[in-house]
Amino acid sequence: MKILLFGARGRLGGAFLRVCTSHTFVTPSREDVDLSDTTSIAKYIESLGSIDFLINTTAYNAVDLAEGDGRKEAEEVNVQIPKNLAEVASAHKIPFLHISTDYVFDGAKQEGYTEAEEPHPLNVYGQTKRDGERAVIQAHPDAMIARVSRLFGLRAASPNAKKDFIEIVKMKQEQQEVMAFFDRETSCPTYVDDVARHVEAHLFSGDQKGVFHLANQGACTWYTWAIEIVKQLGVPAEVVRRTDTPTRAATIPQFTELLSTRLPPMRSWQDALKEYLAQT
Ligand SMILES: NC(=O)c1ccc[n+]([C@@H]2O[C@H](COP(=O)([O-])OP(=O)(O)OC[C@H]3O[C@@H](n4cnc5c(N)ncnc54)[C@H](OP(=O)(O)O)[C@@H]3O)[C@@H](O)[C@H]2O)c1
């Protein structure tokens, strides 16, 4: 297939390029196409001849900044851009996959969330991602939305790339810093390569639509995740629980395990972590 991928320099975008090697990807940067303008998107797509599938992994991910100065950009990137892409994809009859997040849920359900649960975001980032989901489905009723959580994997090529949690743990270990993490915010660490593999196996056919939860199985807090990373790395480090009170601008949902009922389960996050660490 010829796949148009927006967000290719991001962590998840990069995984599609690494994993789905039997497909041809077209990967414009933000300088190539103005995603705030449907005419610019349509012209770009028409200039490519035919496109078989469109993926959007672009996002404004700065959860705390979105509560203040970043709000406008979060709305632009997480709502308007997916809406524009969905409109153009629908007009050109192209199957469309958009990526969303576990932060659309309020995190009150300790047992986790299936695709059928009603989202209630607690923060601006979650609200913009939820608004983006709705805008996509409205503009392209056959679109696919994959919710993912707590991504890890090879460093993205983007100059704006944020460190993932594994990079933070490794950096603290190398600098022999005390590793103190909150024993809260239970969610599923998810390997970007596994997401790409699952999408390729189950969604590239384009014959399904709606919301899918794509997360490695199992869930943990930041503290328990750090313990497993250190254990698997086999390095000397002491991980302790942070006892101070979080002072983040955004309210973070406490339990957001993504339960998948529509696709076969992905492997456990511990097994995915093992494969990833063996490669790095
Ligand atoms: N990371 C996580 O833990 C996590 C958790 C839950 C859900 N998600 C969701 O998963 C998806 C992928 O996340 P990720 O971590 O791979 O993101 P990422 O590494 O931050 O990459 C985001 C990409 O979006 C592009 N982008 C941002 N603003 C843009 C704009 N205005 N125009 C064009 N491109 C723009 C960036 O382009 P540049 O390369 O030019 O900067 C970058 O390539 C997102 O939908 C995110 O909400 C992520």
C-alpha cells in the first residue's frame, strides 16, 4: 500500500516506518503541508496520485502547558488538524487512522476502560484529544481511532522530541541520581513497535471502523514501571516512592488501563519492554 503518514518524525510515527517495511510511506513534514488548511492538504494528496491509507500521529502532547499558554496550539493540533485530515480523507475516499489517548478517561475506574466506556477527560489535553476523536468520526464516519497510552520506543527523529520514561530512568541511573517516582497514575506502558505491528495486522485492511484500544497488556504506576525497567536492565539502582504531593498544572487521571475488546490482545508490557531493551 501507499500510505500517507503525518507525524513521521514522532515516536509512534517512526515505528510505522521501521515496522511496516512492505509498504511505501509518504512522510511530509510540517513545512511540506499546512495542516491547518484543507485546500493545502487536498492539493498535496492530489499531487501524490493515489493514496491507499492515511495515518495521523501528529499531536500536541505537552499536557501541563496545555492548561495555560499551550491551549490554543493543543486545540489546533489535536482538534482542527485531525478534523481537516478526516474531511479531506473522506472526500477522497481514503481509509483514515487517527491516534488518541487514555487521557480521554477520568481514571475513576480501577478495573480499566473498554472501547465502549464513555470518556470524561479531566484536563485540557484529554479534552482536545476527545474533541479530535469526535470531529474525526463526524467528518469521516468510517475512520479508525486507536487510543494508545504511555508510549515507549526508539527516540523520535523530531528536534522537538520529548524523552520517554525509559530514557528518564536510564539518565537518572547513569547520573546516579536518586530514583524517586510516584506510586500512582496506573496505565499501560505501550511499545510503539507493537502498536505499528497491530495496526498493520488488523487495521490496514480498512474494513473496520470506530475506536480501538491498542496497549500492551497489564498496567502499572510510575514507581512499579521504574522498578521493572531497572530489574530488566540489570543495573544497580535504588528506586523509591515519592512522598511529596504532585504539583502539576494538569489534573492527571489515576487509573486508565486500556482494555481491548475489539482486536486480539497485545503481549504484556513486560515482554515488550524486554524486546525493546535487548535492542538498545
Ligand atoms: N507519548 C505518549 O506517551 C502518548 C500517550 C498517549 C497517547 N499518545 C498519542 O499518540 C500519538 C503519537 O504520539 P508521539 O508520542 O509519537 O508524539 P511525538 O513524538 O510528540 O510526535 C508528534 C509529531 O507531531 C508533529 N506535529 C506537532 N504539531 C504539528 C503541526 N502543527 N503540524 C504538523 N505536525 C505537527 C511533530 O512534528 P515535528 O517533528 O515537526 O515536531 C511530531 O512529528 C499522538 O496522537 C498522541 O496524542 C501519546
